[in-house]
Amino acid sequence: MLQRCRELSVRAANDTLVIEDREAIQKEVDQLMEEIDRIAGTTDFNGKKLLSGECGRVITCKQLGVEPLGVSDAVEAGSYKFTVTEFAAPASGMLNFTLQKAGEVSINGTSIPISADTTEAELYEEVVRICDMMDIDVKHDAARDTPGTLTKCSFQLTSRATGSDQQISFRGTDDAKETLARGKDAQITLDTSSGFTGKEGILANGGTVTIYDRTGFEMSFALEDSSTPLTKEFTVYDTGALKLQIGANESEDLSVNLAKVSCQTLKLKEADGDSFVNLCSQHAASNAITLFDNAIEFVSAYRSKLGAYENRLDSTISSLDISSESTTASMSRIMDTDMAEAMTEYTQESVLSQAATSILAQANNRPQQVMSLLQS
């Protein structure tokens, strides 16, 4: 499904398409992403959800505004603190135009013509229709309107998703060139007095933050916009992972940490459900290619991890089979008869018994032979 989404993103990035074509492609991508979330929420074995995070390590946060998404096996149990220095922000800009004057406004490469008799309500309706395809909210800023023979008006444009990848390029009727508005990613600083060493890298996409280093340490979480307090603390425990008993004694088990896999953990959606993926403009479609590349890489790494668990279990099963075979052989030597030794003893005793019988028979015949000689 992710590969199909990537193919659709490549197709939508072609500027020979108009926005209606891209909207049709977007509908299929939306359905595929919904299916990814459905699979993540319903895949189970014996009643246990395998991809919903139910079988992953337990993470708790003492403050509101932080949603842990998952940690790697290399993250040690303990307390981790960080401070939010800047929250993620959407792209936002003011589209200015003049009514009763022929011209056009442009939003992310899509032009909306204005004739001399276009009303503000008509233009607002068309702008909302176009922006809704691009996941952009529109607000009429009536306070900025300048009534007159030629009425100057303004629409506030704000992207629904946050982050530096979100951008709105727009040009009003009186603008000589386009204005580019970009969003902002969340910024944090790590508290090295907690579990962080200070050598970790920080990667943010909107409000989704990933902290990692070269040792395999990795944790991801989502920040809610403008949540308080600014200093956050969460605790990672060595519990919650799926425990598989692989031996006959206590503590002979294998921990299988199955992290959550959804559009949010794949960094395709924000915590509030807003999608980072929109194919209704060339820039957004091109950016979606990278998003799906990263998601495919995540899934490939996750499948590799599950394969490693499977190979380890295969080795464990092989080792247990050998152990069981050795135990059975030992019990057989203790409980079962040694046929070679038993047959040797039986043969020896049988020969001795037959020899004794023969000697006794000979002894019984001697008196009769003597009496026979005397009588003759």
C-alpha cells in the first residue's frame, strides 16, 4: 500500500495535471492510509493486538501534551526530560485582492480568475473549494476590508498540518510576485541530567519528534500544539513487551517488543489526525514522495526486526529439540533394558542351567549302571 501511495505521489507531482486530477488521486491515497490504520488496529493473534502498540514497552508521561509513539530496544528503562523551546506551527499567510477589477489570484499554482462582476461571496466560495482540496483553512478577515469603488479584501490562509514541509505560495491581484509562507517544526532541548547523554540527534517533522543516536537508541513522540508546561518528563519501563517462555525455568523467556505501526508512527499524520500527505499541489506531491520513502524504510526495518525475532525463535526451537532429545536418551538409559548385556547374561545362565541339568541326568544314570553290572 505504501508503494502504491508513492507511485500515486510521483504521478501527482507531474505539473501536466490540474487540481481536479490531483484531488482524484488524493482520494485513493486517503483510502489507502485509512486501510493502513485499520490493519494496525485490527491485526491480532489470540486476542492480542500486534501492531497497535499493545505489545510494546510501556511509556508514561507526567505531563499532558506528549504522546509517546515508541522506543527501540536500545533505550534503557528510566526517566527522560526535555524542554520545548518552540512548538510546531502551520504555514499561514494573508491573501489580498481587489474586487471589481479583472485579474486573478493564485494559490499553490492554481489560478482563480476574478472578473469585474465577481462578488466577495463568490470568490470566497471558490477559494474555500480550492483550499479544501489542499488541506488549507480559509478565514475571511473582514476587519482588513477596505470599502470603496474598488473593494480591497483579505483572506487568511492556514495549512491544517504543521511543520516546515507545509508551505503556501499565493499571489493576490495586486501582487507582482508570489508570497511563500512556511510552517515550523517543533524545537526541543534535552536534559542531560536525565537519561539523555547529550550526544543524541533530534529530528522533527511538525510536532512529531524523533531522538536517536548511532547505538540504536531511538524514541519518538508527538507534541500537541502550545501545550503547557514546557518541560516534559516521561518514563520508559522494561515491561509491556510480549514475553515468550522459551525454557522450563523461571526467567527463561524472550521479550518481543512490537511497536505501534500506524500512519502517525510512519510520520504521515499528526497526533490530531491531520495528514501530512496532500497531493493537490506540485510541491506537496513532491514532498509526499519523500514521506512515503521514509515510511517504506520504516516498515522494511520493522519487518527486518520481526525476521530477526523469528530467526532467533527458530534457533531456540532447534536448541530445545536437541535438549529434549538428549533428555529422552538419558531417561532411556536409566529406565530401559540394555538388550546386549541382558542377552549375554541370559545366554550364560541358559548354558549353565543346561549343563547342570545334563550333569544331574548323568549322575542319576550312574547307580542304575552299577546295579545292572551286579545283577549280571
